[in-house]
Amino acid sequence: MLDTVDTELRTRYPGPDGRAQPIHTAYVSADRVNAETPGEWGAAATQLLDRHHDLLAELDSTQALPVVRERLQRNPIQDLRIDFEDGYGFRSDDEEDKAAITAGTVLSAWAGQAGGPASFGIRTKGLAGPERGRALRTLELVLDAAGGVPDGFVFTVPKIRAAAQVSALVALSEGFERGYGLAEGTLRFELQIESPQAIIAADGTAPIARMIGLADGRCSGLHFGTYDYTAACGIAAPDQALDHPAADYAKAVMQVAAAQTGVWICDGSTQIVPDTDPEAALRNHHRLVTRSLRRGYYQGWDMHPGHLVTRWLATYEFFRQATAIAVPRLQAYLERRSGGVMDEPATAEALAATVLRGVNCGARTAAELSELTPALTTEVLRALVSRAPIPQEA
């Protein structure tokens, strides 16, 4: 009986799959995107950083600003979605067809572009009756123009409300794979959670946990939709924000449902951009990113080039501070692992996961880590995260 239980738990909760989670997803409307968009965003973000250097230096508690500036010039966007939903709106079929073909060629260009996004894709329209035909047509045209499914491609589906919609997405993905002659499991998607019905269903259950199971390993992330969700909960427009208690509750449910499944959680966006009052917007976004990181939401939406500045700054600060705390404790854990008092394995796992995230995003390099403690290699960190035997050289 218990062997069966073990098998089911291993299947449902396999843990991290080895992928490095991006720190953000940038959304760009399909009518404003081109192959040079990542570089253009990076240049605009660098100019903003230089114009407001003194303010950003005030926010910078770990002297990360020079590294952030270099990042904006070299590789500013880790993950990008070409948006065919709210940011694009409803257009004529001819216009969206042309935009979809253009998007496919852009994605194909990014697949081989140095300094381009490591992952990318599109956000389609939703699966509700009036929209789903258009959503499927756009996805097909994008993949046709891209020559199939480029490495790093994922499509985001907004306004998911019912578990049965996920079963339909799996069937759709299987059909595309057969049509393109791809290996099973190649096409992956993200679910955008922006409806209360995805958090608590009419029968009182939490559909989001069932959605992850029905996705058959194809769901790579759950993205929170700040404004649709809070509006649907009846929150007044001036109070709609990703730090509203209603939003916090939804994300906590998402976090628990996705825990140990290998599915990432991505926080929503802020509509406040550094245009009319850049100082206030920069401070606000820096605060919101830091707040999300402290709550375990390591990825979030960026809707404007200016968001890149405070996204990278807050992220680098967070992981530099966390690494400074984690490394000595991990070193002590390794030295005491044969006896004596030590941190719990779960604590070592969490500390190691934090350091790995910091290295993966560039807040600290593997070389810097080696200087702090040669025994704490990335291989040792991965072993601690998976609770596997620690390599002997450690």
C-alpha cells in the first residue's frame, strides 16, 4: 500500500527539474516588438539608470549598481512574452495574422541571438468562447513562422478559470507536436491565474492544484494577473496592486499548490512606470520587487524598460545579502555533517537553494563563491538542494 503512495507522491511532487528560473518576464505588445527589442529596452534602462544614479545609489545597499548597469548593457531581459492579449487588444483578423507571423520570425531570431532572452514566447488570448478560435490561430501562425517550436519557447494562457481548460491545452499541445513531428512534451505552457474561480471553485476546492496535475508536466509556471484578479474580487481601482491582501492570498494559494512540483510562481505587474514621476516609480518598484522576493516569489512581470533597472537592482541586493548569511551557515553545516549540532537538512536545502538562485541570476558568480569557501561548489549546492549524497571532494 505504501509503495503505491510513494510512487504517487514522487510523480506529483518531483521537485525542481534543474532549470534556472528567470527573475522576470517582460511583456511587449505584438504591435511594438522587433528582433532588437531586448537591446532597445536595455539601452533605455541604462539611460534611466544614468539619469537617476544618485537615487538608485541611495537604494543600493550592496554596491550592486555597477553590476546592474553592465547587465543592462549585456543581457537585460531573461524572459520575454510577445503579448496578443490585453496589451495588444482586439484587432482585425488580418492585422493579428500579420502580427503573429512577425512574432514568429522575431522569436526565431531570438533563438540564436547572443544577449537575447534565454526563454521567450507569446501570451495568447484566452480560452473563453469568443476568443479561443483567435488564440489558437495566432499560436499556430507564430509556430509556423518560427519554423516549429524554438528552444526556450513557452506560451502563456490568460484568464484560466477551470481545470478542464488545462486538459484542453494538453490535447492542443499534443496535436501541435504531432503536426510538427516533435517529441512528446516539447510544447510547454504557463497558466495565468487572474480569476478567483482558479483559486477557490464553486465546490470549495482549490482547482489550481488539480490544474498542475492535469497539465501532465507541460505547465512550467503560474503567472499572477494583478489587475484582473483584484478587479474580479471587487477591489476599487485605486487600491488594485500586487501587494493588496486579496492578491497576497491568491499568490499564497498558488505557492502552496505549486510547492515541490517543479512549477514556478511568477508575481504580477505594477502599472506605475517611471515616466511622469520617475523617482516615485523607481522607489515603488524597488520596494515591490524586494517585497515579493522576501515572500518567495522570485519572478515577476516587467511592463516597461524602466522596470528592468529596479528589478535587477532589488534582485541583486536580495541575493547578495542572502548569500552573505547563507554561505557561513552552509560551511558550518558541511564541517559538522558527521556529528555535533547542525542545521536541519531542510534548512541546508533552503540555504543552498538561495545561494544557487543568486549564482544563476548573476548576483554572485561561482568564482566569487569559490573565493568565499572553495568547498561550496555548485555541485555541492545542488546535492544539498536535492538531499543527495555530498560529493567527496567537499
